[in-house]
Amino acid sequence: MSFALYAAPIVGVVALLFAFYKASSINKVSPGNDRMKEIAAYIQEGAMAFLSRQYKSLGIFVAVLFVILAVVIGMTTAITFLFGALFSIMAGFFGMRVATKANVRTANAAMESGMTKALNVAFSGGAVMGMSVVGLGLLGIGVSYIVFRDPAIITGFGLGASSIALFARVGGGIYTKAADVGADLVGKVEAGIPEDDPRNPAVIADNVGDNVGDVAGMGADLFESYVGAIVSAVTLGLIAYGDNGVFFAFGLAAVGILASIVGVFFVRGDGDPQKSLDKGTLVSSLLTMIVGALLSIMILGSFQPFVAIIAGLVVGLTIAKITEYFTSAEYNPVKRIAKESETGASTNIIGGLSVGMMSTALPIIVIAIGILVAYFVSGGAAEPAKGLYGIALAAVGMLSTAGMTIAVDAYGPIADNAGGIAEMCKLPEDVRKITDKLDSVGNTTAAIGKGFAIGSAALTALALFSSYTQAVQLTAIDLTKPAVIAGLLIGGMLPFLFAALTMDAVGKAAFSMIEEVRRQFKEIPGIMEGTTTPEYATCVDISTKAALKEMIIPGLLAVAVPVFIGLLLGAEALGGLLAGALVTGVLMAIFMSNAGGAWDNAKKYIEEGHHGGKGSEAHKAAVTGDTVGDPFKDTSGPSLNILIKLMTIVSLVFAQMFVLYGGILF
């Protein structure tokens, strides 16, 4: 059954060729008039300039960690780490470059051809991101395993992917929210102008932020999840089933990519955009399940591992629906926050915090049930190794159609950018209605994407944690040992510290942005009259500098702390740290993402005309709540998903060092 292993990198190449085909089709669409080209150029130049500066900064980190790995662990692990980092960078670069071309073409397609063409262009841009992520991920990890045939070595590839993902998520999140908060508080509340009004100096930085945060950052996030899930499945599969366990993991990932490509062709934009996107997602999922069942019987000789895959898919879809309930304006939680906004910002914020905390209960229960089902149906009661492999397969199953999931998710910020360009270029009102409809659907798809990201983070981190316990030969973690309790408490604290650092970074950057926007309104005559162009580049530079400066400490924290705890307190105490971080990290991620989403949609619900509409006291309170929620849902919350996985894979890569030299203090 080794055909599945060799098919994996080939399918990865197929995905990249399909991404190139989709990118070429976008280039053939007209970008519109000169004003549209001008605005689009501002956005693209700002986005690519940020990526260029970010990657230069990360080059130093990658080089230093490469040397450390080469000396401490071995050159082969260091090489796979380097390729993991480079492939993650390439996925973000390709995806964002095309996204910044698709935005203006989506707006022009809406103007010239209507909803169907606009959806096709926006979704094609998302598909390039999706196929780049899964194509590079499967190609890189497949070739690494074929060359080295050692799971311990390919963990280096996962470390490279995770490292870049954290910096990309944190940096992109700080950038986009600093611009968003500045644009909202000064533009909407103080100046009383629309969100995408060209008179707002922060408007270009805000649109750039949609790309660096929600396209490149999100892509790097799911690239890391995708790779991490396969790494854990390969590591545990070898223990549970020998080579067949490895072949099945790669075969399932390859099938998921091919199914995603088929699913893309079912998104045609006929009628309702939401139904069209749902159809593509459903087709890709069904195809993966059908072929996955056959592979399970052919390669592993059992149907049981396939049930674990179904458990993972059900967990992802259920969390997505729960997320939608707590964050969509169609349901009571968001409507209640909007109602509470009538009495001011304080009650709006209390309501949002309450909704965010309440939203953690059901997802955690669903994840717990999914873990138990995946473990026991895979034979964990009789053979624990097979049960742990089942948990890893649940994560792979959830992410097997990541190409489609990312395509649907990345479509959202492209549609959002298209609406901003339509507003800034004063395109006809019916164009803005189309882009608003696409953007509205994008908010729902983003909620689904976050549901999968949270669920996959929990399952992948648990699977990697299981791989770590196997690597250091831990059969249990003894909570009566002081060192283990110390590790548990430190691990539980880290997500709070990490969230605080990233929130504070957004606050500092937003302060500078607000001051700059106020200065331009005050000192540059003619901005409000529309006779003078604001200094967009200054605001872009503020967000860029802040993001690059503030992303360093949180990123280093995730890499350094596990190494120090492992060396000082030992491998078992480090296991306690990982367990503590997993529990509080997942809870915080759900809480922050859902609270932020609820605040955002409560504001939009009021803007639709409810509770006084735009300009009302309720609207001003909701805008304040939304600015609090922005770093919750787009900076700290998503970054926590990566934090818990990065710390686990760092521990896995350095596992043997902790076995040999760990526990200096005990």
C-alpha cells in the first residue's frame, strides 16, 4: 500500500498546478477603471511591503533556530525545519498576492456582470490560498518522509510551519486591528463618516490589514494545523499499525485535496452565494468520506479508523454551527448584545463577555465526546496506541478538506476588500449591495473556518501531546509531584500572558493610529471636503512598524518556555505544562473568538437599522464594543490556537534532549 505515500507529494503538486490555473483565470478579469486600479495598487503595495519586511525579520529567527537544531538535534531535523518555514512563507506569499489582485477584480465583476461573476472571482482568489496551503503542506511533508523515513525528523517540518504561523498570525493580527480600531473610532464615531470612506486616512491600512491578517495569517495558521495533524498521525500511526498507519495518513490527506479540487467546481455562484459555497464544501466532504472508508479497509483492514475520521468531521461541523449561533445576528445572543447597547458601552461589553464565556461550554463538551469516540472506536481500550492514532486521524479527517475550507474562508476578506474599493471609488449603489451580500456570507464562512480552526487545534495539540508522551516514554503524569504541578500552573498561565501581550500590542498600535488620523483631520485642509488625498502611507507604516515590533516577544515565548521548563524541571513537568496550556488555551481561544464575533455582528445588526441605526447612541456603544472585540477575534483568539500547538511540537522536537538532560533542578 506504499502507493499512498508516493501519491501524496504528487497530489501536492497537482494542488499547486490547480492554484496556478485559478490565479491565471483571475489575471484575465479586468481590474476596472483607473481609480479602481489606483486604490487596488495602494492595498497591494502595502500588503506586499508588510510581508517583505515581516519575512526579513523572521529570517533572523529561522537562521538562529536552524543553527540550534543542527547542533543540538541534528542536521536532518534542521533541514526539514528550514523547509517547513520556507513552505509556510511561500503559502502566505502566493495566497496574499493573488488575494490583492482578486479584490478589485471582484468589485469590477460585480459592476459589469453581477453577483455570479463576482462570487466566482472572489472564491477563485480564496481557492488559490487553499490549494497553496494544502499543496505545499503535503508536498513538503511527503517528500521529507520519503527521504528520511523517520517521524522524529519530519517533526522539524512541523516546527518550521508552526513558528512562521505564530509570527504571521500575531503580526498580521496586530496590523489589521490597529488599523481597524483607528479607522472605526476616529472615522465612524468622531468624524461620522462610513467605514470605507476614502477621506479616512486609515482606510487603506484597514484594507491592507484584511489581507495580512485574514488571508496570509489565516493561511499560515491552517498550514500549521494541517502539517501538525499529519505529523502526529504519521508518528502515532507507525506505532499503532507500522508502515500501513503512515500510508493511510498520507492517503487520506491526498484524497482530501483531490476532493477539494472537485468541490471547487461546484461553486458556480448560481442564485444564493451561501448555498453555492455550502454545496462545494458538502461535495468535497462526502467524497473524502466515501474514499476514506475504502482506504481504511484496504490499508488498515478495518472500518474502525474511518469512524474516528467521521468523529473529527462531526466535531468540526458542530463547533462551526455553535460558533455561528453565538456570533450571527440571526440568533438571540447577538441580538441581546445589540439590545443592551441602548444603555451604553458598558452594558454592551458586559453582554459580549457573557456571550463569549457561555460559548465555551458546548464546544468543549463536543471536543471531549469526539476525543472519547475517536479513541475507543479505534480500539483504544485494548490497544492504547490505536486509540491515540484514532485521535490523530480525527484531526486529519477534520482538516482533510482544508483546501476547500480555506478557500471558503479566504473568500471573505477578498469580498470585504471589494466592498471597500467600491466605496472608495464611488461605484454605483447596486455594486455595493452585491459586495455587501458577498461580505455578509463571508462573515458566516469565517465563523465556520474559526470553528474548524479551534476544533483542529484541540485535536491536533492532543495528538501531538500523545506523540510527545511516546517520545519521552511517559505512561502517566503524576499530579502529586511538585514539579508537575508547577508545570501545570505555568502552562495554564501562558495563554493569559500571551493574550495580554497581544492585546496590549494592538492597544499601543491603535493609540498611535488614532493620534495620526486625528492629526491629519486637524492639520491637512480639504480632507473632509474630499479635495485633498489623506496621507495613507503614514498609517500603513504605523501598522507595519507596530506589528513587526510587537510580534517578537509573544513568538519567542512560545518557543523558549517549553525548552526551559523541560531542561529545568524535566520531561514529566513539561507534560504538565502542555496539559495546562491545552486546557486554558482552547477555552480562551473559543471565548475570545466568539465574544469578538458577537460584538462585531451586534454592531452590524444595529447598522442595518435596528435600535436606532447608524449614528444612534446604541451604535456608538456597539462600535466601542466592536473595537474591544477586534483584537479578541482577530489577534489574540486565533493566535492561541497556534500557541498550544507550537509549544507541543517544540517539546516533541527536543524530546530526547529532555530525556537525557532534563530536570536540572530535580
